[in-house]
Amino acid sequence: MMISIIFFLAIGLTALIFVVEKKEGLLDRSLIAGVTTIEIMFAHIIVKFFIQFIQIILLIVFADFIFKVCLFFKIYLFSFLVFQCRLNSKVQLY
């Protein structure tokens, strides 16, 4: 259940960023200013990584400490699994 929530949060975040970029014309302005597509891609990856890291920490804190959901394995393994799920949802939109 938590993995599917994280998966769809990542898809929603990525789709929202693309829609806002298209609406405001940021991509076109950046390309005209001389920014390469690789730089744009790395900027997206870095920003989404930090947002994803914060969301994973919040998910673990809420699930484990507030809602008392029993995690049957170590927290670092769960974090790795969630991170891989988020990475997969970002790759599907690119």
C-alpha cells in the first residue's frame, strides 16, 4: 500500500513539473538562453531526488512512529525499496 502511494506521488510530481514548464515556457526560454538538455535533465533529477528523499523520510516517520505500522524488515531496506519505486515512476514519464 505504501509503495503504491509513493509511486503515484512521484508520477504526480513529475507530471506537474512538466505541465508547469510547458505552461510557462520555461524549457523554451532555457534552451534559447543556451542551457543544454543534459543540464536540464540533471537539474530535474537533482531537485526530484531531494524532494523524494524528504517524502520517504516523512512516510517512514508517519508509518512507523505515528500510525504504528509494523515494518517487517529494516528501515534502510524499506527506504531502498521505496527509492527504487520512485525512480521507476520517474523513468516511465521520461
